[in-house]
Amino acid sequence: MAETDVDAVRLAASEAASNAVIHAYRDHVGDLRLRARLEDGELLVVIADAGVGVAPRTDSPGLGLGLPIMAHVSERFEIVSGPEGTEIHLAFRCDPTG
């Protein structure tokens, strides 16, 4: 991947992890899981937590830009939320020629 693409992966993964830390575990500590794999010319990254899910927070210390940033810098972006927690799915094209 080109360095700018690597930077996009870092930024999106950092935003997803930050969201989990700030929003998922409001009243308790919990785990954050990151999985990454190469598939069909893409780097697929999943950041997962077992928290309360995606919901607005009036007391949030953030600016509310994390989700738009992730959507902008990735090829594909999806939030999968259910009773076991939330996963942020990110896809990035792997082009070794840059």
C-alpha cells in the first residue's frame, strides 16, 4: 500500500478504537478487538466491542467527526450492531504500486 493509504488505515482504525473507548463502555471497562485480513486485493479491518451500541452521547468529549472520517478514508464502511456489541467494518484497496 502507498504510505497515504497506510495513513488512512491508521486513522480509521484509531477513530474506531477511540469511539469504542468513549462510547461502548460508559459504565464499565471492556475489551476492544481488532481483526485484519487481506482478501481479494483489499485490507479488511474490523474493530469490535461488547458495549452498549452506537447511540448519541450528550456528554461526549469528542467532536462527532469519527464516523464521517472513517467513511471518507475507507473504500467501504459499515457499522454492525447487535446484542453482542458493535463492529466497525472497514475496507481499503491494496494497490502495491501506490
